[in-house]
Amino acid sequence: MRFSLAAEIQNRLVARPPPGWTARREVPLLDVDATRILGYRPAVDLLLESRQTDERLWLELEISRADPVANHAKFASAHLMQPLSERDTFVSLVSNHVARGRANLAAHSIYLLRIAGLKAFQIALLPELDAKTVMALNQGEASLDGLPNLDVREIINLTRPVASVDAGRIYYATNALEVLLNLQQWNRDMTHTYCRSVWGGRRIRYLVAHPSSGLFAPSKFCAYTRMPSPNDSPGFQTPAMTVPAYTRIEPETGIFDGQKARLRLERLGFRCTHISACTPSLRQRFASWGHLHIGPFRPIISTTYRRPKWRYPTTYPTPFVARFGNRTGVQPPRASSTHRARWATYRAGATGLDPGSQP
């Protein structure tokens, strides 16, 4: 039977929902009166409802559709007619068979839903299956008997905040685009004197690298995203983590742990390697970037190399997490007196590079 993958996932989850939850399929978003006015009947693929709390997860399965943003628009339209409550969460589950550009457009549209007041996420659907496998399963060319079960518990956990600050609620990044937007935002923020000052001399062991742009950023910054609090006014934020918001997070939350961030990024498909194992051109870009942001230094060459557990799709410009032995915020080894002076100036938050006011 063609196009059977979504039905198989629905049937399995309805038959065996996670403990403490119930599952229903094809649940309408609007009542009859609203449906008559709109002329269409929006429904969700799966609705999970908690027996212990009032939580509801509205799951949309994007197997291989040409326009996955249609479901985002459907939810936004329904939310305008009959606003969903704080206990409701929209989750778009996108498989590897959805083209990269369309998946990123859908992921970027998640921010529009958040600004509209919806708690929304985009998460990979069965990330262990590549595009060809998904297509074969969906078109009945391969047996569904060996299909792995959906990790619903992980999905539920990813929709719960890891911290709350005055700038919003903090969550793990749930897709690669969120990580790359954070990387871009960190580099933008660090052109401002205020942001360099509040960032200070934070210790960093892992960096997210984007080879095609030559940009790097701390992994423990890139691995998290933020969402408006329920009482925030619409349009309150840039669609990414920011340095001012990040530095206001209390240390007790535990999100400053670089290992947790690295593991989360590996789960999203980023591979981890030592900077010494990178190509010469990327090492040169890293040196130029480091010269601008942290002053010249010589990374300690490590003999350790962590083989990737998940590989980023080869059609991507292959961002990854670079591990380097030296940590920013620690005096570089064998630095000259000039370099030490520049480092001390940087630590004081007054590098004089591109002076700017508080963003």
C-alpha cells in the first residue's frame, strides 16, 4: 500500500501511547461553526493528551510532502479563530525525505507560530532513517515490520523548558537550523561592546563550525533556543538565542555544561572532531575568527578523535562541532607579551573592535 508510513506510526501510537498519555488520530482543530465559516476542516495527525496534567501535544507527520509549511499555516489559522492555550504544543515531525530547503522553511516558520503565541517545535521524524529508506517504506517497497518506534518520550521532553529567564523560556534546540541561526546571532552580537563585556571570559571547549561561512560559535550557546513567555507582547524577539539573554540565565540551571550541549548537537546530526583534524583551509578560517574574537593563540593538539555517531547529511554544508584543547577564558600557552596584553584587554571587555552600544 502506498503512503502507508504515516498510518503505521499513527496506529502504533494510538495502540500503545506513552505511559500516562492517551493518543488519538485525525482530531479536528476547530468546532463545527468555525469550520463552516472557513470552508475547510483542519485536523491534526496525532493528538497526545496527558492523564496527569493538562498538556496536549498536536503532532503533524511530514513524511515527504512538497510543502510542509501548509500545516504550520493551518495551525496559525486555527489559532487565530480559536486560540490554543498554554497547555497546547504544536510539534512538526519532519523526516529526512523532505528536501533540505523545504524543511528549513518549515523550521523557520516555527518562529512565526511562536511570535503568534503558539508553543511550537520542529523535530526530526525517525532521524535514523535516510531519505531513500523513508521513501521505500512510505511507498510500500519495503516492509514496515522493522520500522523503529517513534521516541515519544524524547519529543515530550524537548517540548519542556530547561530554564526560564526574564527574556523568555529556554529549550534545547530541536533542529539544525535553530543551531545555525544561533551561530549567526552570536557572531552578530559579539560585534557590540556591550555583548563582549557581558560574555566576558567564559570557558569554552566545543565550538559549532559552519565551513561555508567560516563562522564559529560556542556550542553551549548554539544548543539552546528561547521562546516568548505567555505574557510577552507579540514580536518581542529575534528568532534565535542572544548573548544578553544567554548571560542572564542562572548558572544553577546546568545549561552551561559544554558536554550536555555537545551531546545535544550530536543528536541533531552534528559530528564532533578535533580542530587539528580539520582541513587546512578551515583551520585558517578558525585562526582568523579566533584572532577577531579571542586574540591569537595556539590550540593544544590532541591525539583524541571522536568518531561521529551521526553524520550530517552530505547535501548540507556540513556544520559540525569542533573540539579544541585550549579554552577561551584561559591564557593561551606560549603567548607573547603582546598577545597577553590583548588577551587582558579582551577579558576586560574593551577590545575596541567595532565599538557599539547595547543592542
